[in-house]
Amino acid sequence: MLIKGRICNSCKSEIQRSELDKNYSICPRCGYYMRFHAKKRILSLADKNSFHEWDADMKWDNPLDDNIYVKKLQDTTAKHSLNDAIVTGEMNIQGIHVAIGVMDSRFMMASMGRVVGEKVTRLFEKATKKKLPVILFCCSGGARMQEGIIALMQMEKTVAAVRRHSDIGCLYISVLTNPTMGGVTASFAMLADIILAERGAVIGFAGARVIEQNTGQNLPEEFQTSEFQKTHGFVDAIVGRENLKEDLLHILKIHTATKKEIKNLPRTKIKSVYVENRMEQKTAWDKVLLARSRERPTSMEYISWLFEGFYELCGDRISGDDHAIVGGIATFKGCPVTVIGHQKGKNSMGDAIYRNWGMPAPHGYRKVLRLVKQAEKFRRPVVFFVDTIGAACGKEAEEGGQGIAIADLLQELSVLKTPILSIVIGEGGSGGALALGIGNEVWMLENAVYSILTPEGYASILWRDNSKAPEAALLMKLEASDLYKMGIIDRIIQEKEPITKNDMKKVCTVLERHISNFLIRYSKKSTTYIVNERYQKFRKY
């Protein structure tokens, strides 16, 4: 006797359940993500026999005394052996202990009534008490209308519990699955430290059909998909279900690493005095051209060389994701860090346009602000790589609040309770560079430049002749040696030969030693000292 399978909603193929179970409920014919039941999802992640369910006996209630609703609840419970639309508990993922919640769309489209809200709230309360990270798989049609205003109240209740969990420094990862809508989107689903989304999931507040009916607008096909949400800055990464366990484990490992690893870092004695290379003197304008060279490594290339397991986090959670800024979490010889840099597109004209030539827009600086506040929460040092001609200049940038975005970032960096290291690797142009230059220590590569504006801009303003840029470069004292003498920077990283993408090893080896020493030094300093030192550093100017 054949066992009846499930029908794929996309290609309409009938697939045996055993085949789907082996394939994470992904259609093997067309790749469509079918519903992944709560307990099956938990089993796909948990170490064997490690899952312990919480509040398993909590059942639905009927606050509006709706008999039709009661019948629907009874039938759904009997059909799917679920008491309501979420399963919560604790478990291990390769030995890392976590609290977990998984919403199940088989129960009234995982709509949120009192029981769902209560179980989510208890999930965070218990995780707070046990100091556990929370992983919450979200899917929902929204607040459960059959419970009226009581369902609406679950939004604030769950949000408050999430905040208490966050305030003690615990990690929260939400994974948005298909669909995540309404009151769930407008509460706990979108408040995680890291928000992941499965491919193709529909995510939004109001449904597309409702929007079209109310506005008369024809919405694009990709509207409210995971990809749409990432482009608009609301999701850190889009994940494949088959690789999700590895992604979660990677993030958890970075967040469970502690300062203890810093004690194991090798401390190296390195001469801190800069010795100018007089074998081949270069003019200030020569340095500008070297700093701009297409052969010079970008932030991503330094990140790849110096750090392990970089996991990029995207979006400002307000309006977009700026590709001129790259940032995320990584480890440095086992020590968790947040790394952020300007990213120029140098590989092709298309790449340059995609990266806006490394000139960040307001949402780029707001992405930086989000990531450094996250670093502060988890006590991770921040490493900035500075390489930009300046902030984006144009109508859209001004409409988006370029000035206030930079100002807000500067203000928050001035009081950030974790050490900051800024390294100028190429061009350091104006306030757009300074926004990533607020370090407890500021280092600079020998052939990098750092100035109030470009030499062309300086020459154009002062002499109305931008052809005098080489003269302006000399007058501006934008070289590393000049800035070191003025006390603007703390260290020069020498380049015996101008660094290129294919010849990074020597410079990166030196950087590696210096970063190791920096992390050791600042691991011994109090947060009060770190903040006051940074204040005094910039106060002296």
C-alpha cells in the first residue's frame, strides 16, 4: 500500500513524506519550501534526546465566548495533535544550550492569541532567568481575530519580555518563515539581535491583497518577500533551510566565545616609532594616487585575511541596506569582534556602482550605528576599516538625513562602552571617514591619506582650480607621517612596497600582531576608562 504524500503548492508534484523528511520539507522537484512542522524542525536542529518542552499542557482559551471558535480549536487540536500554534522549550545544538520556540502554521495559520503570546513571553522569561540565547522561528497570519483585543495585547506583552531578555545581554535570533505577518511582525519577530529569513518567505505587516484593495496600487511580484525585506534593510541574511543549522551554530559560537580567549592571544613586542622610508620618497599627491589605486586591498579583503568566520549582517532596520558599508561579526584568534568597513567597488564598473564607490548613504551610517550598539551589548571590541572619498553627496542623501545620520553615529561612538580600533587603509575623506574614525586608537597605513576633503575639492574652493590638486595635497598635510606628528593618529603601519591585493601578507602579519596587542591591552581596562580615554583623545583637538 502506497503511503500518500504531500502535494507541492508550487509544482503540484506529489512527494512521499519520507522523501520530504530527508529534504527538510523542501520540494525535490522545484525547490519550493513547504511547511516544516514545529517538532520536525526542532528535531532537525537538536542534539539527540536534548529537547525538553516547556508549557506543553497550556491549551487555548475562548475570551470572547465564541462557540464557533471553540469548535475550530477542538477540530484543529485533534487533527494535528497541537494545543496551539507554538512549541517552546530548551535543547542543545552541538553542545550549545539554547531556548527555542517554533511556530506552527497548521494551527490556525499560527495566528497569535493569548496562548501563543503567553508561551512566547514565558520563553523569554525562562531564557532570561537561565541566561540562555533564544532562537525563535516565526510564522503567522497575525493576531488571532477570534480573541479580539486580548490578542492585540499580546504584542506589548511579548515585546516587553524580549526587552528584559536583551537588557541582561542575551542573544536573540529570529528566523522568519513563510508567512510572517501582522501583529507578530509588529512585535517580537522583528526585535532580534540577528534576523534571518528563509528564502522566498512572505514577510510584512498588512497583506498584499489588503494593500491593493485599500490603495489601488499594483504591487511588484517580489513585494514582501525575504529578498524584498533584506533590500529594504529589515533582514540580516537570507538562509537556506538545508544550511540553517550551520548558520545558527556559527552565530551561536561567536556569541558564546568570551574574553577568556583574549588571555590566549600572543603578545608581541613591536617598535611603535615610525621610521620614514627615505629610500623612495613619494610626494603627497603620489600617496593620494596610491590610496585610490584599484590594486589596493578593500575592507573585505582585510577582513578575510585577518578574521575568522566573518558573518555579514545587513540593513539599518529603517530603510535599506547600504552596500558601501560592510559589517558583521567574526573572531580574531577565537576572540569575538565586530568588524565594519567602507567597501569600494574596484573589480568592475558594475561593482563600483553597486558599492557607490564606497560613499555611504544615511542608511549606511545607521547600519553602522546598529552594529556598534549590538557590539556594545555583547561586549565585543569594534574594528573599523576606513576607506572612502567621503559620504554620499546628492539629493537622496540629503532627503535621507545625511548630516543627522553621521551626527548620531559620532555621538553614540563617543560613549560606546567597548574598545574601538580604527584603521585607515586607503582614503580617509571628510566626515564620511571620520564617522568610522572614532577609535580609542587610530592607525594608518603608510600610503593611506586622511583629510578634511579631497585635494581636488580643496584646490577648487581655495583657488578655483582643481588642477592644482597636487599642490593642495602637500599643503593639506594628509600623509600618515604628518598626521602622526600632529597626534591625529596613533600608529603607522609601514609599507615597504605599496600594498596590493596580491601582496598583503607582510602588512597583514604586522596588523595581526598589533591587533592582538590592542585586544590584550583593552581587555584589562574598565568600560569607564575606555569611554573617558576616547573622550579625552578627541577633546585635545
